[in-house]
Amino acid sequence: QVQLVESGGGLVQAGGSLRLSCTASGTTGVITTMGWHRQAPGKQRELVAAISRAGYTNYADSVKGRFTISRDSAKNTVYLQMNSLKPEDTAIYYCLATTIARNYWGQGTQVTVSS
């Protein structure tokens, strides 16, 4: 089993920055990819960014150039640095850890960007 704890959400003005953190515990050795998804009201959950154990990254087109995902394997933690935030980035952000057997989700952290 893997447990995920997220932190770092909050309220920020447009153009501002936030950094999200997600720390994994439990059987962390089986985790391959970690990433962030988000879900805005009335919309489907969507991929924001992901990073593999080898460090390969993948970003949604809407966040390329503004968001950066990174991973500290020693701390079992993945970070999402979000710059130049826009009101349309407002959503609940969920951490995801992928293993061969299944996916694990965090509880979510709210990010609100005011205009």
C-alpha cells in the first residue's frame, strides 16, 4: 500500500506562484511514475504533469512553460512549482502515484487563483 499526503494549495492572485508537495509513504519502492492531476468544478479530472522514476516529464499543453514538476526520490516527494497562475488553473489538485498493480491518489488540495 502507498499513502500520499499533499500540501501547498491555497489562494493566490493571477500571476502569482504556488508550490505543491506530495509525499509518499508505505511501499514506495513499487512506485514508477508520480504526477499531478486537477479537477475544476463541472469538468473532468485531467493530467497536469507527471514524472517517471528516471526523471522523464510530461506536461499538459495548458501548463507548459509555467509549471515545473520535480521529484526527490530520497524523500519520496514530488513537487509542482506553479508560476504565472491564471484563474483557469483554479481546481482541486490531486497527487497520483502509479505502480504496476494500481494507481494511488492523494486526498486533493485546493488551488484558487483570483483575477
